[in-house]
Amino acid sequence: MLFLAAFFFLTLTLGVTWYYQRSSPSRRPLPPGPTLLSAPWPENDIARTFHSWTKRYGSVVSVKIGFRTIIILGTRQAAQDLLERRGTIYSSRPSSIFMDRYLNKGLNPAFMPYGSQWRLHRRFYSTLLNVKASQTYRRLQDIGSRELVYELLTTNDFSDVFYRYTSDVMLSLVYGKGQNRDDADHRRLQQINEMATFILQNASFRTIILDLFPLLDKLPMKFMNWRQQAAQLHDLTREVYVECGNAALQGKSWNWIREIYERPEAKDAPWEDVCYSLGELYVAGIYTTKMVLENFVTTCVDHADAVRKAQDELDSVVGMERLPEFADMDRLPFVGAFISELVRWKPISSIGVPHAVIQDDEYMGFHIPKDATVIANQWGINMDESVFESPETFNPERYMEISDRHLSGFGFGRRACPGYHLAKASFFIVISRVLWAYRIEREVEVGDDPKGNSSSPGVAFTVRSLQHQEIISKGGKTSGYDVGETLEEIRPSKS
Ligand code: HEM
């Protein structure tokens, strides 16, 4: 939902006719960019459109839409120069009447403007998700991924299996609960997220108009009652987050809600807002990681050579007697390169999440006006031919020479994704284990799942040998596992 909401922010400013306006109060001109007459019209894929503008106009492009200025950064250099090096002024978010007044009411930290309230929530996130803390969560990721490879023995429905994995990890961490399968709180959380997605999808165009003509917001609710629906959903979401948060406080074991509750700075925000913030963190952690894992499967199907190479490496380093472990990470450079290439080649958020600049600035001789929306075009950056040879080809080898394995696609500067370390560990443990365990091939007949599932998504997971199957079966039977005990083991005071 984070990315849907981000996309929503963008369409908010792109949906209507743009017009030519190059003048600005500053002596410097705006960066070059398309006009009504000169622009190649947007393709379906907005990241590709931005990329074509970068090729035509340069690494910094501007476009005026209504009263908004959008700055598109098309190279990593430009994104780092502005969003990282000038982070004090480039770390806000664009405003949106719909999100700020109705759907989030300013409570989702991912969309808060830069300032003390955002800083407080960001501190909570850093406490929970810094490198050291994230390492302690590997125990949960280990158990979850054992179950995941075990489940793939009997189903090909990888989306469902990945969803269970990511939601189990997040439900355990945020709310201290075990496997979510029958959990009522999890179902309520899932339901509100689905409703929010639905409202965002259906309201998007009308909300663009609302932002361009803010006076429309003065109309009675009956004329645009989707505003009311969003406000009602907000109230329900808040109620569910607070109930789940309070239940977690009473829970037997350590969890993130309790961890933050016990911190002195938690008193600096209303408790309901803290619950809302951690509820949004729970949602952010589930769908993002699941999307990358899904991309991994579809990529494998079309790149048998790269898969074979990764499996050769796994066979020689790990062997057939055990599953890959976190401790193997540094000894599996090709698997690491495969993951780096996967997130470069298919970023799940092609234009990232837009930033906003809070004061006038100048860059490369151009004026960047206060309040401009600033977008780092992640897909375009990943397809930069001056950095990546044949960028549209999936080629993990390109990362074999690079020792810095920082993954792209997690944003820039002070707003960069706080879940980076947690997500990176999930990618490694799930991807290495699935590759070790299975041949991943397109099913000959889509929907005809030999494992007997009715909604097969067209990919078959075939265990690589009987010996692999034995190891998977042994490792996957985690029924004696107690999530409470594991959480107590990983709580920060113990580590
Ligand atoms: C596949 C994994 C993920 C990807 C690719 C991803 C990507 C991103 C990106 C591009 C941003 C915006 C950065 C910017 O504005 O420059 C972001 C922000 C954020 N991400 Fe992630 N993310 C992932 C996983 C996670 C996880 C696992 C969590 C939580 C456990 C998380 C929580 C957040 C939050 C809270 C923000 C908002 C930060 C802020 O505005 O201060 N993400 N993420």
C-alpha cells in the first residue's frame, strides 16, 4: 500500500493538462522539461516516460502541472546530491488534501512532512529496525523460511506462501503473535489494508482534481462522498490499530509495541498515534517484501542459466545435507549478485516515494522552487546506460565485481526505507533456500497444478532430489516452536 499511495501522490500531480511556464521569481531558470507542445505524451509506464525525458533534457527535469512543480531526478548522482547531501531541505513529502484530511489524517509517518512529529516516529522505527536489532530477527526469518520451503512441497501458489511468510514475521515482531493463519487480529488488519487499497485505486483521479481545485473540498460531502468513505476507513483503521496495539501490550511476550511503549520518548505522542504508526509499519513490512519475492520467481522462470549458476554455487558451498544459513551469506557471492540484479532489474517501486523540498534551492545552475515535488526515478536510474551495460538484460554477473552489495530501490537520504536490513535478510534466506530446494519452471498448462491446487499461478516448484526433500521435511516441521520464547530470546535487553 505504501507504493500505491506513493503512486497516488504522483498521479495527483500528473493527471491533468500541463502547461508551459518557464518563468520563475528566481533569476535562474527551472530545469528543462516537457511542455504541452513539446512533450512526448506519457506512456502507461510513468517511469519509462520520465526516463525518456531524462535522455532528452538531462539528469534534472522539471514539469509544471497546475500550480505544482515536479522535479524528476534521472541519475543516481542527482538523487544523491539533492536527497542525500542536501537532506535537511529535501526530506519532506508533498501534501495531499485527500490523504492528509481524510485517509491518513497526517498519522502515517511515511507521508508526514519533515518536522518534529516525523522525527519522533522515525526514531521509533530506527530503534526497532537498525542493523543490530534487525540481526536479532533472523531467528524468526529462519523459522519462517523453513516453513516456506516446506509448504512449497505441496503447493505451487507461491504468492500465498510468500504472504504467509512476510505476515508471520511482521505479526510476530509488531504484535508478538505466532502464525497468523487463524488469527482474528491479522484478518482485521488485512481487511482494512484491502479496503484502503480499494479506496486509493478508486478515488485517485477525483483526488487529483481535488488537489488542483482545493475549493471543491468545500462542497458538501454528498457531492463527493468518497471523501467520507475514506474518513470512515481512517476511523476504523485507527480503531483496529489501537485495539491490536493494546492487546499486544497485554501479551505474554516481547514485541515492538511493548518495546516502544517502554521508551521514554513514547510519551511525546498520544498512545493512539503510536499504535497507528506501528500498524502502518506492520503493513509496510508485508507487501513490499512479498512483491520482491514474487518477482524473484517470475525472473527465475525466464532465466534458467542464472538459476543454474546460483544452484551450482549453493551445491558446492552448502552441499545437499542441510539448508543454506545466514552464516553462508558471504560465501555465496553469486546468490548475492542475483539478488542485487533482481532488485535493480525489477524495482518494485519504479519511481520511489516522492519527496518535497522545503525551501528554494539551486542545482546545476537551475532553480528548484520551495514545495516542489522531487521524484528520484528509480527505474530510470537502474537503466542508466552510462552505469550499466545493456541495462535491460538480467545479468547477475555485473554485480560479481562489486563488493558493495547495497541494494537499490530503498530510497534516498533521511526518508530512505527503515526496513532495509530486515528486508535484505528476508531476500537472502528465502531466495537462497528456494533456489537450493527447487527447480522453478513454467507450468506447461496454466491452472493445471499437479500438486492439486485450484488457483495455481502457472509456475511449478519441483524438489531437486529426494535428499533435498528429506532435509526440507525435517527443517519445515517447526510445530514445537513457540513464538513467545523466540521473541523473549531476541528482545534487545537480552541481546
Ligand atoms: C522489498 C522491500 C522494501 C522496499 C523495496 C522498500 C522501499 C522503500 C522506499 C523506496 C521508500 C521511500 C524512500 C524515500 O522516500 O526515499 C520506503 C520507505 C519506507 N519503508 Fe520501505 N521498502 C521495503 C521494505 C520495508 C519494510 C520491511 C519495512 C518495515 C518493516 C518498510 C518500511 C518503510 C517505511 C516506514 C517507510 C517510510 C519512511 C519515511 O518516510 O521516513 N519498508 N521503502
